Amino acid sequence: LHRVTFDEGGVASSIRPLGESTPVVIDPEVSFGIPQIRGVRTETVAEALATGESEEDVADTFRLSLSDVRAAIQWELRLRRRTDAA
């Protein structure tokens, strides 16, 4: 439960799937609940890197920090491992 944020009524409002210390958030009110960092979908960050952009360029483009970009990649790699294992 330490990864879940609750609203004033006690209803779960968002989840930090990698823990409180990371910026990746799943929030149904932002990006339709798709994992994101400050409104930027983690999959979008991963796609930008896959096209050959550097981490620095991606961070600048989306106004994220390098640690945000790396957290997005960490999340996307984790999802890929789960998908590959299934």
C-alpha cells in the first residue's frame, strides 16, 4: 500500500508502481491511466530513445530530468520482460 496514493475519501487515486522514490505514476486522471511521468507517457520516452535520440535530447524535448528518462526506461523494460515471459 505504500505505493498507492489515496484521496480524501480513502479511494485509491494513483499508484507509483516502482515505489515512492520514482516518478512513474499510474493515475486514471492523467494519460487515461497509462504509466507516465509529469504527463509524458513512459512508452513515448522509450519510443523516442528507440529512434536514436540521446537521453539528454529526450529529457530536453519533454522537459524531464535524466533520472525521469531513466525511470521511464526502467518501467518499460520491466513491462517488456513481463510480456516476453508470458
